[in-house]
Amino acid sequence: MAKKSFKPSNVELRYKTYYAVFYVPKDVQHALGRTKFTRSTETGDRALAERRASAFVTSWKAFIADATHQSPDLVIADALSLRAELTRHPRSPGLVEDLIDEMALEIGAKDAYAAQAFELIATGKRKPLSTLIPSWKSHEERRKLQTKTIDQMVADVTSMAKDLKTAHRMDEPTCSVWIKHIATSQKLTASSVTRIVGSCRNFYRYLKSLGEVDGKESDVFVIPVEYRKSKRHNAKAENRTISWKAFTDDQVAALHAEALEKRDQNLADLIFLGAYTGARIEEICSLKCLNVSLTTAIFDIVDAKTEAGVREVPLHSSIQSRVTTLIEESKDGYLLSGLTFNKYGDRSNAIGKRFGRLKNALGFDRTLVFHSIRKTFTTMH
């Protein structure tokens, strides 16, 4: 006779009541600050207790998995585990439904909105917003948006989903309160608020296409008046957009000299090339030696921000000698050798931050950025 495999029980009898118990794996105990989870099943019936314990254990495992990567949401984890139990036992839902009611009351004692979200998810009437974000992300990827843009949008919507949890709370008054709350609590700028609202609007449109929201309200995410921006010079809005200004010739020379003084040759070369080409920072940083023709004195810009930006730029005689040296000394095939890529494949990120620190140290304000050198170039006669 074959020996039956042993399956450890997750219930313990204590004073005629069974408790669900789950021991945390030793390798993650430090992250959670606990060695086990315990919760009353509120019954002395072992079969019922094990059913309830199974739901608890499922949510605890989800909690542990999330806790090692990001902030967990036990309300959603519990609701999803109970939803799974209902799906597995469609003909005898009574026990699970009783547990849903009990847990909803328990959650509601602390947070009525969370209790409502819990019940909607557990009964299958709503999906957690967090579970819809991956498919929305894929939808945006198919639209060929830049990876960096999509990642920022996902981060914004994930933050919203942690607070609203399901689409049942997506109405204009609630969303307005949420936007103002995060804006003040996180001390966000008008630009950040505008970006977050844009990301959430995009996600809301996706939910409408799925039928997850009824779509009666065309736009539930609205920028609060105090965070609205205006480009008009005579605007009275608190957050009037300030356009980037151009450096003077002397200021560009001062930036170049300061970079050399700090022995940052790459930064000095970046400023030098920007001043004589008018190219954007990433265009310069992504320029390969093979894109430069010393014979015809031409830079071939192939990695431009837009399709119209793909162009040929004359190689000014004032920088020809330095460009020749850069090509001869390059160790990686790039004109500005030794720069590193960030996770989005950009080579300008780190050196761009060095430029920011350099210009701040010289007392230039936020209206002057590397793109200001491009403006300097275009205004030269």
C-alpha cells in the first residue's frame, strides 16, 4: 500500500475555536518583522475552519510575495483569495459568502471605502485596478509610446490604484479630493500634478473601453485650479509656464571654462559641441564616430528626437581639430567616449545631471538648461 503524502494543517484548536496559522519562511522574516500569521476562523467546525484558513493562507502568501518587492495590500489579497474560493466551489458558496460578510464588517470598522472595495472584488462585481494596469501598459506599448513615458505613467496610476482600489470610486468629487491630497501631502509641483492627471485620464479611458466604468462622466480627473498652468505672458495663474532662455556667448564660454577647471573633459566637450552644432544633448551623446565625416565636414544626426530632426549638420572649422582628437581617442565608437547608458538606452542622463550641477554652481536659474545652448546657437548671426 502506497504511503500517503503528509499535508501539514494550517489550523490549530484553541479553546474550542480553530485558528488559522501560517509560519513565515525564515529568509523573509526580517523583511516582515514577524515569524507567523495567526487569525481566528471563528468556528469549532474543523472542515469549515480549514476552508477559511485556506483563504487566509492564500492572502498571507500574497502578502509575503509582495512585501519583498513592494508595499502589499492585504485587503485586495484577501478579496482575491476569497474570489478564487467562490470560483472553485460554485455550487456551495454559502460558507465563503459568510466569510466575505464577516471580513467586510471587520474591515468596515476601520475603513468603510476599503470594505466596499473588498466586497466588490471578493464577489466578482469589480476587479482591482492594480490587476488591470499590466494590460493597460501593454496597450500603451502597442501604441509605440517611449518606454520611459510608459514607466512614468504606470507609476502614477499605480499610486492612484493603491488609494481608490476599484473603479467604483472613480467619480469627479472623489478623484478631485485624491488629487488635492497627494499634491499637498507630497508637495508636488504644478507640472507633476498635470502629469499625474494626464496618466490617470489615459487609464480611465482604457477602463471605459473595457466597460469597467460606465462612462457617464467624460472626465473624472481634473487639474485643480491652483495647479493649472498657463503659457500666456500676462496670465494671472499662479503656475505660469516659464520658457527656457538662451545663454549669452559669454555664459556658454564660462560654462565651458568651468567644466575644464573641474577636469570634466566629457562635459566640456559636450558644451563645446552644443555651442557649435545646436544639437540636443542626447543627439550629441548618441553620436558615433562613423556619423562624422572629416572629409565633407558633416555631422550626420541619426538619433534625433523627431523624424524631422534626422539631418546633416556642418562641422564648424573651430571644432574640427577637437572632433578629430575625439574620434582618434574614442574607445567605444562614440564621439563622446565612456558615457554609460541608463535603463532606457539614453547616454545623456548622467552627464546631463553634471551639467545641471555645474550651471547651478555658477548661479544660473531654472530658465537656463542645456537646451538653452541650442537657443543660443539659433539666435547667432
